[in-house]
Amino acid sequence: MGVRRDGATTAARREWALRKWARGDGPAQSGRAALVPAAAHTRAHALVPSDQWRDLARSRWVRLGVLCRDHRLKIIVAFSLLLVPAAWSVCRLRVSADQTMLTPRGTPSLRALHALSDHQISIGLLQPVFIVATNRDVPSPSLGCHDDDLDARQLVVARAAHALDGVDTSQISCGWLHARVPLCDPNTTLFGHPLRDIATTFCPGTCANYCTAPFNRSVLAPSLFDEMHAFRDVLENELHIDPSQIRDITTLPTNRTARITTDDALALLSSATPLADAYRAQLAHYTNYDQTATLMEVLLPDGPAGSNGLDALYAMRAAVQRPRFAPFEFVVQTDISTVLDYIALVMRQAPRVLSLTTCGGALVVGGLAFRSLLVPLRLLLTIVVTLVLVAALSAWVYQDVIPIGGLYWIVPISCSTLMIGLSLDYDVFLISEIYELRVAGYTTEAAILRAMGTESSTITTAGLIMTIAFSSMLLSSTDVLNQWGLLLVSTSLIDTFLVRTLLVPSLMFYAVEWNWWPGRMPPPKCLTHLEEPMLQPCTAGAGGPLNHGGAIRACDRARGGGTATDRF
């Protein structure tokens, strides 16, 4: 520990002397070398009086690096505290399948949708959600000939038009046909002609189930009505759907909240009242041809692709999987079911793919490039910090400030790789310079300060250029493009001015020489960022004072010793 304190004291004194020399406050030019301890010359480093080093000593980025060095733990703790509310905001981030986000604002289609809302007409009418229930085994009462009159008329005219001379075809209906023909008798004739084909085609449910079968299987089974009532309870109580927006055969057509039993339904079907006619029409609308399956129509306020539509669809799909609904094969169907499956599949696979390819690749490449285990782990940590902050900002903007239901589902997936690339790009610019300086003979602390002084302006300029390029999407009238722009612009700004400027140097100052573990670095020659390795024999050929990087490697080659990296 004593050696470390002595070295740190020597470096601090030397840095003070060099800063004083750079400001011009010390002795005359001929005497400035006296400010540097004699050990400086024995360690193979020297002062190079030039405007470049004066600028480096006065650099704001270097002063910021000194701030990060002196307060590294406070900065790390501050970022940790910032991540707590950010992580909470990320947990409430929602994705949406609302197709209106793909449509520019002010288009005729969006104006029409807004007109529906303004007139309190449910958008769910355009995209209803259907729950299908099927009765395959449960007995139910007989209904008689229950097929559609129009179907009967068309089939009779198509199959037996030659036998309808003098018959007003507009009067043909189920009742007309059933009154004249025993449909269940395979030998039935109409005007002397066999009508077996008409009977089997027109009323297969009647002949197969109601006449010859031991019992009938239809949607009018009491147990099916009970399960549909139970599913309505799930929709109303758990999903908080308005009962008037749920339509099926277990309620009256004039009052969607008034539930009925199978006895009530049979009574209506056997009566001749306006309400009975309405219920018969409802039964025909929500059942299949032989009435073995029925639909429950659910109208969501914003449609299945609206702000709460995906959540409602997921909840309905989970509800129909409950054991009590299994006997009647409840399934959920809507016109965006395919999109729903896309979203579920992508959201399930994307984290694994991104972590294994992008992040895993970054770890492997970073570890091989810098011959270190801690550097790629630190790279991954700063990427996660940037992504969390950007996601938290997006949740706040698109769910609180501009409440449109969250991000369109494809936006975070498609932007993630580009956001990770931006974060890695700026980080690698700085780390590669620090690594090269450390190999050239600087201590890690000196390499960090020197790299910040020489590279930060370039990295910041690149970040501003990318910000300006991406910001054009913020001016678009399409929500998806706005979201793209916000994610990319915020990534560029956060990584350029927060993560790369404060967090990266603080983490590296905290680890110091452990940054390069398990690799091995050469002994340091320069204890401060204002010193230059002693390569004077090559300076004349290089045309001036030596800089780091390529110039150092060129001089090393000229001296026949190979590059610093090669020696390492």
C-alpha cells in the first residue's frame, strides 16, 4: 500500500507541474523541465512542449474525467438509484397491435374511426371477438325443422324445379316444406318425385339427429347455457366488459343483460310473438347450420387491436383453457388472431435471440479484442443501462404524456439491435483508445484521462450527427415512425452524454488495473496523461512531436522492437 501511495503522490505532483507548465504559470521555457521530477527521465518519458498538450491540459473533457475519478463511487450509486424507477417504468411498458399507429394522422380512415368514437359507436363493431362453443355429446331438446327459409327455397328450386309448376316459389319456407313432406322419411316424394336428396341436403340435422338418433345434440343443452353464463361472468367480472357488449343466444335480443335458460329459449321458439321472431333470428345468426355450435360475440371498446385489446384477448384465451369449459370446446377467434400469435411468438423468442447473438457476440468479440473478461462485462452492463433508460422514457412518453397505449409491438424488436449497436459503437471508440494508451505505457488512470481528452469531442460530434439524422422521424405524422425516432434519438443522447461520459469512466476508474484481467499489461512508463513516452529518435522522421497510437507503433517499428501491441 505504501508503494501505491508514493506512486500516486508522484503522479499527482507531476500532473500539477505539467498543468502549471501548460498554463504558462511556471518558469521560462528553458526551465520548465525542472518542474518534472528526475524520475520522469529515468522512466523513459518526456515533456513535449506543444499546443496539443496545452489544449489537453485545459480540456473540459479531462476535467470531467478527473471529476469521474474523484467521485466514481458517487456516480455509480447515482446511476443505480436512477435505474430503480426506470426499471419500474420498464415493467409497465406495454406493446400494442393498434393498426392505426401505422396510419398517418389526418387520413380519411382515421377520421372515420374518430367519428365512430365521437358518436359513441363502439369500434369493436368493426372487429368483434368471437367465442365458439360446440356441443358434441350433451343431449338437448328437439327443435324440429329449424333450417333457414331462404336455404330451403333455394335448394327446392335447384333440385326440383320441374315439380313446382304452378307453385309460388316465394311461399316456399321451412314451414311450407315441413307441412307437405315428412323430411325424415327417405322415401318422401313431392308431386310424385323422390326428395331424398333434398331432405339430406336441406335438413341433415333434422333427419340425423331429431328423428332417428336416440337423442338430439344442439346448442340448446341446459349445461351449455350454464357454461356460457359462466363465461359471461368471467368477461363481466374479471375483464370488466360491459354486459351490453356481449351478444349470444343466452340473452334476449331486446335486452343483452337479461339472461335466459333453455326452457325460456324453447318457449320463445314455439311462440309467435315479435320477441320470439327476434330470438329466432338471433338463434339463426349465432349458430351453425345444424345448430351444434354457437358464437358469443364480444365488442371491445377500442377493438381487439386497441389499447386494451391485446390484454383482453390474452385473458380470454387463458379463460377458455379452464377445465370447466373443456367439454364444450370453447375457442377464441378474431380477425387479428394471427397478429396476436405473431406478437406472442416474437416476444417469447426475441429476448433469447438478442441475448445469444447480439450480447453474446459482443462479449466474445470484446473479450478477444481487449484480452479481458471485465471489459466485455462492463460493456454489457452499460448497454443494459442505456436500454433500460430508453425503455423507461418510452413508457413515460407513450403511456403518460401521449397516452396511445404504448409502443407498437414491432418497434422495440426492430430497434433493439440498432440501439445496442449505437451503445457499443461509442463505447468501443473510447475503450479502444484507452487500451492502446495502456499498452503504450500509460497507467490505466492516465490512459482514461488522455483518451477522454483526445477522443470525447469526436465521439460527441458523432453522437450529435446521429441524433440529428434520427430526429427527422420525430417530425413524421405516423406514430410508428415517431416511436422509432424517439428510441434512436434518446439512445444516442443518453449514451453520448450520460453513459459514455460519466458511467463508463467511473466504472473503469473503480476497477483500474483490474479492467484488463486476466490479460497482462506492460509496466507503466507514464504516470499522468500529460506525459509522452520517450521516443525522441523518431520524432524528427515523424515531422514533429509524437502522438499515441499509429505514431508510437511506427516509431517502435523504426527502432526494430515491434509495436507495443506486438510485444504484448
